[in-house]
Amino acid sequence: MRDPEAPSLVRLPEHVVLEILARVPGVADLFRCAAARKRWRNLVTEPSFLRRRWPEGACHCSSLVGFLGRERRQGGEGPPGSSFVRAPWSVLGPGRPLLGSFVPGAAGLLDDRVVPLASHRGALLVRFGAEAEAEAEAESGPAVDRLAVCNLLSGACHVLPPLRCDWFFDYFGTSAHAVLTGADCCPDDGQRQALDPASFKVLVVGVSDDRRRYVLRTFSSGEPGWSAPSECFDPVERGIFGPFKRRSAVVSHGTAHWVLWDLVKFHVLDVNAANRHASLQELQTPPPAGDLALYESPHLSVAPNKAATLSSLCLSSQDPQVEIWTRQDGGKGSDEDCGGDWRRDRVVEMTPEQNQIVDRPRCMCTGDRSGTLLITDRCRCMYILHLESGAMEEVTDHLHGLRDYKTAMAVEIDWPAFFVCRLLGGKAHV
């Protein structure tokens, strides 16, 4: 029987309880504490506590939950689709499925072998039923894209209306995707608090039916169907016939950004989700040495600060370094073309463990909130690079499930938003 004179955590002063909660080491343990008592829940979901735990403008490794394989290598084994591999420090335990753990509503409809298309702030856009649709296409002509949005914050799964597209739509890298949360599309902080935490918007860019233009289709939660296609740009007029190099967009200030290649230069396509305005801008990259390209094609990234600075990460295939170029307009979309200059911001010197030799490194994906790059080399060894320090850790054995993939997608969680959504139903303290 407990001694009635013994100190009780329930009776401790609030500032003492706050200090104890601030020292709970793991995300899962902190969530369990917050869910155990109403008083602790209210303390943990206070904006000041969340900012203390996850300071704004800083990268947090705990945000990285794991990776979804995207494009399988030629001759790769296993069934079609993707597989989820947890990060070494992931909040998910070994063997825990991604969708089954965060999105119970996906049970029986989706599994962890869906094809990931885009991810942003806990919203995950996936394609499912690919094999069945391929068979239907062979029999009846035009294909139907089956998409779903899984919200890792709220746990909701939304199956989107079928999207009709012909065989060329997803061929030669001519389609690209983005998913935005309701908060991305709402610039007003006051209105943002009243939004449904499960609200979202999906952007799909692809070739038109006559195969002469790039067009945009959108779908918003709460709407009955997809929008009519609107023109993004004319490839003949712009002289850009190359593919999307990164088919999953990065998002900043309600604008989606993709990298296109015209076989000579790179370009950034900006699409404002609110007004559907599209603009193109040449992306400056490190110059080649004669005919030799020393850097692989760039990856866009958005800093986890309030400015949401848009950057281009260029990984050297020769020297162990990453050049970071930053767009000076902060990546803000507008009714006019984004014309901010790209400037070389800094160089990150990569430091492998125990002076390991990384042979011709190649970036598989980036993690904006965690400030990481997943890198593979010619020997299919895999590393996680921390951009703030340049430190590299080899994770080949841990991520062996990704060895048959050429590209991957980082799955990251906005933990402050997750705590508010799961503990308060999305209603933050005012």
C-alpha cells in the first residue's frame, strides 16, 4: 500500500511536472504520458511546451519515421509496389507496419505495398490497385488511376475518385504529384486553427490527352470530384521536353515545386495550390568540368523554418560534399513568375564513419524536417547524411529492404501537429 505521505506526481507544482515531462526521452513515451492524464495532456499540448521540445527552425531526427521504396531497380526481386523500412531511430518498433500503425482506417483497403507518390507534413498520397488497373487497361483502353490520401496525423484514410488517364500519362516521367494539408492552403493563422486537421489538397501534373501540353488536375477534400484540367505550360513554347526528375513535389507557402530537365538544363516548376497559377524558372546548378558532370541532378528541399526557404541540394559524385543553393525569394508562390535568384549558400563536407570510402554516391531521397539525405553508392551500400554536421552513418544492414530500389521517399512526422491532432482533436490551445 502506498505511503500517503509520499510525494505524488499529481500533487507536484505545475512547473516541476513540466520539467519532468520535458525530460521524457522518447516521443512514444511522451505521448503515453500525455494520454494518461488530462492535466499532463494539457501541459504537453501547450504551444510553448511543443516549441521547447521541437524548436522551430531546427531539424529533428525524430521526425524521420522511415522510408518507402519508390522506383525498383531493373531485375529487382519482390512483388510490385513499395515496402516500408523504418529508420534506425524510428518511433515504430521492429516489424511494425507504417499504415497499420498510423492509419487504422486503411486496414483491409490498403497495405504497405502501395506505390508512394507524394508526402508532406504527415499527409501521404499513394496509388493502390496497380495490378488490377493494369489488367483493366489492357481490356478496356484508358487507365484509371486509383489514389488515396493517408493522414498520419489524424489516422484518416481518404480514397479519391478515380482519375482517368491514358497510357502516356505516367510514361517517361511525364506525371508528377503533390499533396498539401489544409494549413498549407490557408495563410491566415486564425483560420488555420479552425481547419479540419484531415483536410488536404492533391495536385497532379501530367500530359494532356492530345499530348501537346502539361496540364494540372486538383482534388480537395470535401469536393465531389477532380477539377477540369488547366494548362501549366506548353513544352514547345518553353522548349522543355524532358522528364520530371523528382516526381514528388516539395511544398512551401502553399506552392508545390518540381524539378524538370530539358536534357541540358534544369528548371523549377512552381504551382500555387490556391489559384493554380504555374510558373517556370531555370535552376542554377554547379557548372560541369568540361563534358564531365560532377554533380547528380539536384534535389529540392524546404527548410523547416517559418520562412520555408526553398533550396537545391547538389550531391557531388566525385568529392564527398553537397552544394546547397538557395532561392532568394524564399520560394513564395505568387500570381507572377517566381524570379528569385539562386545563390550558392554553403557546402556540406560529408564525413563517413571511420574514413569509409563512398564510391560514386547518389541521393535516393531527402528528409526536410529531419535534415537528412538517404545516399547509396555503386556498391549499393546505404548511408544517412545529416546536413547540419555532415556526419554520415552507414545503414546498409538496417535498410536492406531498400537495396532493390533506385529511389525512395522519406516518411516524416510533424510531431507538434501530431500531438495536437491526436490529443486535442486538432484544436490547438488559443
